[in-house]
Amino acid sequence: MRDDSERLRDILEAIERIERHAVRGRDVFVHDELVQTWIVHQLQIIGEAARHLSRGFRKRHADPLWPQIIAMRHILVHEYFALDAEAVWAMVERDIPTIKRRVELILRELLVE
């Protein structure tokens, strides 16, 4: 079973994959089905990794971030037929940098412990 630090690294790896394709811009994302599918899949991985962080970890690192990421994953997986490319792109621009900073900070703290 993967531990919390491995799950956090999974989140960072998915973010790096998103960043590689998001750098091409919103228009590419909106018009290229493969890029859209790739980015949505990586967002699902982020949500799944967050969903499997231990309760103890989420308690020690309480942040409204975790429930938001998990809720995002549920929407991406279960409401896939109603996904709005613009809303997903907004997540990439607005939320991914915040998630990345927070996860990197937590990982640095874990290394110190």
C-alpha cells in the first residue's frame, strides 16, 4: 500500500504532466481532444491520490484543499458527460499552482520530521 508521502509525490507528478501540456495554452486545451483528455486524467489522478491520503494525515495537515480536490475528482469521474472545458481550464490555471505549492511545502515538512 502506498503511504502518504508517495501519494503526495503522485500529486506532484500529475501536476508536472499537466504543466507540460498546459504551457501550450488555453486554445490548444479547448480544441485538442487529446490534450483535454490527458489533463482531465491527470486531474483525476490528483483527486484519487488526495482521496487515499490517510485520515491522520489529513487531520495533521488540515486544509480545505483536500475536500476540494476530492470533490473535483468526483465531478471529473462521475459528471464527465457535463464537463465544461473552460471550467476545467480555470482549475488548471487557478487551482493547480496552489495545490503544487501546498504539496511541496508539506513534503518539505515531512523531510524535516
